[in-house]
Amino acid sequence: MKEFNVLTEKQGNTIIYTMEGYLAEAAKMPILESASILKINLGKVTGLNSFGVRWWCQWVKPIPMTTKIFLAECPMVFVKTFNTVGGFLTSNMEVTSFYVPFYSPVDETRKDILYTKGEQFTGPNLKHPTILGLNSTPLEIDAASNYFKFLERQA
Amino acid sequence: MRSILQDFSHLWPKSREAALAPILSKVTYLKYPEDSNLLGLEKRPDKVIVITSGEDFFAIRPFIFNGFRHFVNRNRSDLPQELLASCLMIAKPAIFVQNPIPFFLAGFSNLQILTDTERNLTISFKKSTQKAEILHELEEFLAKNPKTKSLSDICIQSADELITNALYNAPVDADGERMFLNVDRQEAVEYPPNKKATLFACFSDDRITIGCEDTFGSMTVTEMYQYLRTKFSSDLSIPRESTGGAGLGLKMIMENSANFYLFSERYRRSLVAASFLLSGLKSNMSNRKHFHWSVS
């Protein structure tokens, strides 16, 4: 299990957090600094447990609503939590990109495809790409029926 | 009253009829949603199987709140083995108790899987500092097979919650008081010397079952109802902010998996397990779930 780690970078009024590893009890969340924009990249977060969910909710709670938070490259485990845990995706957060799992019935493997705002989704509207797997067989979206529900709150 | 034998015996081969009939004949069922009007009339709802059909697992809340403990989805191909597991838990708990793990995995249909070391992982533990290493071993075990690897994130998350539950929620002292329930999950805990827990993972061609057994058997019926009432009262969970856990663990496991089992023998042992179908995420995270719990 890769340890949780956060790289922090400041660019004027924007703070960029690049998170990686497994978000759980041992994780150290960064001390929040005041900024008008927070950009959080979650692309290398490998998973989270229920304590990680609580950590995240506690960490984002004191952020003023006037601060805009952009979430990029949200992994599947984050997206499913957007839809099931209150306070995990707050109203000042905007998801700019997230992963969608696709499944190949031919070789029974999974491939997570990045959906980016303005390309594969705009508000709640989705434009699913065709992803080809083994023998050029199209892969199927492999997500629960409510997977994209959080986008309705992003409109 | 309709018995499983009367209406579902065609699900099993004729050759097994003589062996199964004494079990199947003792168990009755209700159908959801057809029999919703009968749910309040059952005197022993804990002994009745609810055979569901819907896509909305949370729609069975009224049955859960009225004391039903066995929910089997009729639109799943593994209906026979799950019905049989429920029947055995209800009619012959003593047999079930002896070795419930094969039922979680394959309904006794393919017992050689259990002796195949490539398909099995068993790790005993006593302290919270072992958790990271156990999850790492499980991750490596899942990575060996492309089918299990594709479910690695939800399996690891579920195993983490099973281990945390066994370490912090299960332990009780000689007076039956919870030892670590309100201990912050960042604080290390260790079992008393005579106690241990075991995490197991085992996969067949169709599913992987991951479970955790502890030797406390501390779950009570009241606690289970309380938990289910809280967690099933809303689709959206809110993490607990007080000390102790976030209070999301078991629900996370149920959401991740296709089947959920909780079995507890008072002061002997508790076994919590989840099965994941090896046919992609959707089949597991859909609301077509089997759910069994039995607390004595």
C-alpha cells in the first residue's frame, strides 16, 4: 500500500495540492492556507477507507464557501463516495476530470478512462467515448447506475 | 405458508433432493414487492427469506426494520446457492456454524477450491499495526489474477473495513464491555493474549469472497438493528465526527459487494464476509444484492 502523500505548490492566489497513495488513518492532510482557488489533483490516490472519508470531510469543512475548489483526475473510489456520503463533495467544489471504469468482457479486464469537462461531460450531459479493447471489441462502461449522479449537482 | 421446498426445489438437481428436502421444507419465504402487505404479519421474520426482484436494494428497508434477516435476489444466477445458504442458516445453524466459508464461496459445489493455495489467502492478526501489511499481502494476492485485479480497489477498501471492525468494534472484555469502540482509529490497539482474528480471501471462477472472523462474537441483535436502522434510513451517509470510527464501514462493504454475510455466535465468534462477482464492478455495485445476517 502506497503511503499517502501531498505535494503543495502555491501560484499567486491558487494553491495546488497533488495527492497520492492510500487515504486512511495514517494520512497527514496538509494545513490549509488561505487562497481563493484550490486545485486538487487526485490522480495518484490509490484508495480510501471510511476513516479517509472522514479525514477528507473534516479537511474540506472549514474551507470558506467563497474559495473555489477544483478536483482533477478523481479516481473511481472517490466518485462513488461523491454519491453516497454527504459533505464529501461540497457545493464549492467543481470536478474538472474523473475516471470512469470500462470493462472488457473478452479478457475480463478493467480500464479506467479519464473524462474531462468540456470533452466527455458538460454539466450533467455526457458524451461517452468508444474505447476499443482486445480484437477491437468496444469496452462497456462498468459503473453503478448512479455513478454519474454527482454531475447533476455540478450543473 | 409457502416453503422453499414447495416452490423452489427445481433449482437443485434431483440427486440432491433427499439430502436437501429436510432443510428446504423448514424454511418459508415472502416475495418482494408482491408480499409487501404481509410483512407485518410474520411472527418470526428472522426465520423467513425475502426473495427480492427489484433493482433498488434500499427499497427493502421496511422488511429490514421489521426483523427480516435474509434477502435473496431472484434475478441473479447464483440464486440456488444463496437460497441454500439462507436455508441452512435458518434451519440447521449448527451445520452452518461448523464451516460456513464454502457456502459463501460456492455453495459446496466446488470444495477443491478451498485447498488450492493459489486461490486462498488466510492471515491471522491481533493488532492494528499489522493492518497495512495485511492489506499489502491482499493487494499482491489480488494482482495475481486479472479478474481479481480489476476489483482490487473495492476489495481492498472492503477488507480494510472488515479488519478495522474486527480490531476496534468486536473486542469486548469479561463484562461484555466494548474495549476499543471509542478509541481513535489512529491509536494502536492489540487483542488480549487468548484472542485473534483471521482475514481470508478465496476465489472461484465466478466470485471472490473476503471475510474476517474474530473470536469475540460480540455483536448483539439490538446493535445490528440499530446499525441497520441508522444506515438504511437515508441513501446518503454522514461520517461520524466523534471519537472512534467514521461509522461508514459496514455500509461501504455492502455497497461494494454483491453479497454480504454477517454471522455471530455469542461470545464465540463473529464472521463478516462479502462476495464480489468476477464480472466487473457494475455487477457488484448494482442494487441486486444478497444479504444475510444471523446473530445468536
